[in-house]
Amino acid sequence: MENNGWDDSAEAWIADMGAEGDFSRRHVLDAPMLARIRGRDFRNALDVGCGEGRFCRMLAAEGIATIGIDPTARLLAAARTRDPQGRYLQGRAEALPFDDASFDLVISYLTLIDIEDYAGGIAEMARVLRPGGSLLIANLNSFSTAGDWTAEGKAASGFLIDNYLDERAEWESWNGMLVRNWHRPFHLYMQALLSNGLRLVHFDEPAPTDGNPQTIARYRRAPWLHVMEWVRDERAP
Ligand SMILES: C[S@@+](CC[C@H](N)C(=O)[O-])C[C@H]1O[C@@H](n2cnc3c(N)ncnc32)[C@H](O)[C@@H]1O
């Protein structure tokens, strides 16, 4: 299996997530993700790239029978410790060990940038969804994965996007982690989703709702995160 840095970064990731998740999750993404789920009739869910299981635990708290799947053994061990009743499997998005049409809801929570064969992963997520079921995605915007702050912290800093159309893997380092992320122009994700019998029913670029004012201000400056819900065509076989 290719080295994507996650085995060596798992301990730092678990510490960084803590009990409540990092800023992007806690203050930006959790609320709009849960808003797409609450009040709907999702009985079971698959969380692809579940990490240490935080969103699986949130889905279970909503009464949804949830399975988490992830290739990184150390993260799965943490997920099992934190949620002994939960179901966590080792596996990859590109080869999901489930029958067609097995789930009402499939989640990809900040994982598409980690998946090497994103097109294979998206095809698998669509395959295991039942017709009419939802694929709920949170991802880093392609505009942000192509860019960086020019001089972070300085008043005159800006966000520079470059080589936007070139797909590439880049090693990102923060808070003791070193993992490989993929930059892909947005059309690659959209075309893969469109070509798998999925229909876009929701798109948002959520702003932070609360938290440190300086961090909120920084998140509002650059094109950072988005949430999409895609529904599998009812006519799919
Ligand atoms: C940024 S973390 C997100 C974890 C979790 N979804 C969350 O939001 O806390 C990315 C995750 O993708 C997983 N991952 C990497 N390659 C993968 C693949 N091919 N299929 C599924 N998951 C993968 C990593 O092990 C890691 O847990």
C-alpha cells in the first residue's frame, strides 16, 4: 500500500482532534453536515475514511446505524476504544467490502483530498448507496488546495492560487503531522460525481459560526471548505 503519512501521523491526529474536533469541524462543518441529516429517514450510514470515528459517533447519536471504514489501523484502534459498541472496519474507499445499494447515507468527511484514486472511491461510494440515498461530502475547496497564504499573520498577506489546473500530491505538515494531500481542480471531483448516477441537491461554503474571532476572520478570507449532498438516481440498477 502506498505511504500517505497517516500511520506515522495517527497519534498526533488523535491528539489534535481531541474529543470535539478541530476548528474546521467544530465551528464550520459539523452544523451544516448534521443539518443535512437531521429529520431525514436515514437508517444506516457508511463513513468512508472515518479516522478516529468522531463523525461516526455523531451519526450514532442521531440514531443511525453506522459503519466506519478507514485504512489506518491506529486510527481505527482509537475509534474502537472511544466507541466500543461501534462498527469499524479496515478498508479503502476504492474497494468497499459491501454489496451494491447497502446504505441510505454515505459520508465523506474531509477525505476526498486523501484518497489517491478519487474516481474509484467516488464510484464505490455511489455503488453502495441505495437508489434515492445520499452521499454527503465535506471537502477542502480546490481553490484552497492550490494555494497558500503569501505572508500569514501580516496585514498585507493574501492568498495566492497557482497551478490550479494541475492535479498533484503535496505533503502537508501541521501540529506534528505529515500527510499527503491531493490538489485536484474542482471539475475532476464534479465530473466523477456526475458520471456515477449522482445528482447534486445541495451545495454550500459554510462560514464559521463561532470560535476565536481572529480564526473566524482568517477563514472568511480564503475559499476554504464546502459541503455537497448528492442523491443517487432512483433509476440506478
Ligand atoms: C483528514 S482525515 C479525516 C478523518 C475523518 N473523516 C474526520 O473528519 O475526522 C482523512 C482520513 O482519510 C483516510 N484515508 C486515506 N486514504 C484513504 C482511502 N484510500 N480510503 C479511505 N480513507 C482513506 C485516512 O486514514 C484518514 O483517516
